[in-house]
Amino acid sequence: MKNLTKATMIILIISLLFSCEDNSKVRIFVSWPGGEGLPHYQWKRGEAKPTGIEPDFIERVLEVAELDYEYVTNFEFSGEGDPRIEVLEKGKADICIRAISINEERKKRVLFSNPYYFDGLSALVRKKDSLQTLSDLNGKRVYTLEFTSAHNWAKENLSKSTLMTYEKFDTAFIEPEGLLLNNEIDAYILDKSFLNEIAKKNIELKVLSSKFTEEVIGIAVSENNPTLVFKINKAMEELKQSGEFYELLKDLK
């Protein structure tokens, strides 16, 4: 070994790293059975795994990477913060795919793949109201999910509005669109792709035409597994070259 050059040693180490057989399955966290965030994912109770654009996408990526996988079904969330990040930090999953915006705060806690699509924050409102633009939300009751990037953005940009989360309501949790229809809030801010799907099913609701931000969406990976990030990025690049990447994600808009 003493006669090996530094460059040869590096090549040997890399070769050993990627040639080692790892028979364990990649553990994917999307949500819990019964969870839904269409068009991204849906996990119907009684079904073995979630369906939707993101589960289909990550399964195909891992197949191209020649990695076996399984879904996490019983993660016990602490109830504070972001379950998508916590599940990785606690070692209960290897990757999480669920419309996770890549930002500096999250990059301190987990690794990210290259982006797989771009979204942006917008607002879901009642059609009968006169809300049309971001400035119209001033003084209104604006709802966000506390663990999302939408929540932090609203705190920074809507200081004249009344910001609300599920903790503000004493009754059993109601979906945000229900709060809108019940006139308990005036706007719900989230990624536009999610809001568009909700509006399709509720004729009394609409999504504002503009996007307030650009959200760069990536697959979150445990910080202990940089090799997995490399394999995911390589598989995504192969799918891009074949065109299948764009076909899998065509309905995210």
C-alpha cells in the first residue's frame, strides 16, 4: 500500500464505496396511510403504499438506480416542526419526497437531490371575494401550515395580515379549504400546484393568478447518506436524457 500514489488511493476508496453490496432497502417517507396532498400523493387507508405523481416518480428513480425500496408507514411524529425533516433526522427514513422546498435552513439538517421541479406560493381564496393580488391580502385572515416555507414567507411579507395556523382553532382540525368555505379565514397560502388541485374540486374557490415566490423542490435525504444523493441525481439525469423524467412530472403545474 505504501507504493500507491495519492490519486490511486482516492480511486480505490471511491471504487470500494460504490461497489459495496448494500442489501437494505431505501426507506421512503411520503406521508401516513390516510394522508393526501393531490396531485402529489394520496395514501388511501388499507393500501400498501401511496400513489400519485411523487410516489411514481421516486419509485422510477430508484428502479433506474437499481435500489430496492419500501415505504415508512408508522413514523411517530413529535408534533412540532416539519415531519418531512424530522423523519430523516431520527433515522426512521432514508429519503423524503413531498414537495419539499430547498432552502438554507433545511440544508443545515438534511441533504438534497438536484431539483426535480419548480413551484411557487400563491393563495386560495373565495371566488365571491374581491381578492386578486398579493396586496389584497393586507388586513385579511391568512392561513398557512406552520412547518411549510409558506408560513415563514407569510410572517416576513404579510405583516399587516392576521396570520393563522391550525393551532388557532379550538375545534377539531378542518382542511383549510373548509375554513375558507366556513368564512373562518380569507386566504390559504401554499404551493400553487396543491392549490390548483383543491380549486378543481371546489367551485366556490379560486387560486390567485400570480406566484409570490419561486420554490425549488428536491428530494430530502438523510445527511448520513451522501452516496444515495449521488445515485438519485445520476438516475434523474438518465431519466432526463430519455425524456421520461418530464413525462413523469408533466402534471405538476
